[in-house]
Amino acid sequence: NSATRSSNSVIWELQENDVLCGRGAPTNFHFGNQSFRELVQEHQASYIVSKRSDKPAIAWKLFDIVSSRGGRFVRRNKACTRQGPACNSSFGWEELTEKQAYEKICQALREGAPELRRRMFDDIRGQHRHVSPPKMEASETEIHRDQDNENRESQNEEGRARGIKSLPPQGQGIVADTEDTPEDVFAV
């Protein structure tokens, strides 16, 4: 089973679509790693927003894509070295098991996740900020409320002229001044 096997054979010649695990120049500039990083970027947002149970399917999909292109997930094997002018590298590589490759893929998909979540949230929030609500025609209730408030305002003007406290617009609830006594408070 390739998920549990450990590859004992040393790889001396890398293939174009191999994904090199580790740090440094070989991993940064190898074509397979550049393609893999693009693949991760294409699927990272869906991985981050997916339910935990859906995440493995996304990671295995990336594994299958790399494999279908002839790529392998490999790491340096410093114990295996080779000398001579025909060598394009002085060390060998070993293929990761499928489980190890899967873990590396998941790690790559999680990398930078907090920043990506923040950008996604800001994008969503920005879209809502710039979208104005659609204009709606006033309902009959709103029209009647506006007419009632106009009537109340004219009644309040008449009442103020006679020294009576004002009624609040409809829907405003209870109005009270700090100096008012309970008898002076109107409930609407």
C-alpha cells in the first residue's frame, strides 16, 4: 500500500512536475513547486471555508492533479550523495508516502489562512458597504404613519401654544424629560 509504504529507492533525476518538499532555492524555483503553489492558490479559499469533513476531498484532489501530471512529492535524502561530473545534484531524493504528501498538501492549503480569511471578510464587508438598498415605494402603512405624524405635529404646535407638552411621532415610544413627573410622561 503506497499510503503506508516508505520509499527506499533513491531518486537521482527529478521530473519537471515533482513537488520538492523542504526549504531553500531548489523548492522555490522548481517548476513543479511553482505549479503546485498556483494549484494551492486556486483551491485555498474553498478549502478554508469548507466544513472539516469536506477538506480531505480538496487535498486529495490536489494530490490526484499532481500525480496525473506525472509529479511526485519528494524530499531530500542527505544520507544519499553522489559525486562526479555527470551528477546534476550531489544528493538524492526520496518519494513521500501518500499520507505524508496529503499532510504536506493540507499544510500548504492552511498556510496564510488567517490573512486570507481576513481579506475574504473585508471583501464581503466592502461589497455590502457599497451596495445601496433598492428603493421601494411607500406602503399604505407608511403613508398613513406619515400623515398621522403630520397631524400630530400640527396638534403639538396648537398644544404648545396653549402650554401642553408635545406628543412624539408615532412609533417613538415613551418620551420623558428628566424634570418631568410621572403625570407628564406620554406613552404612544
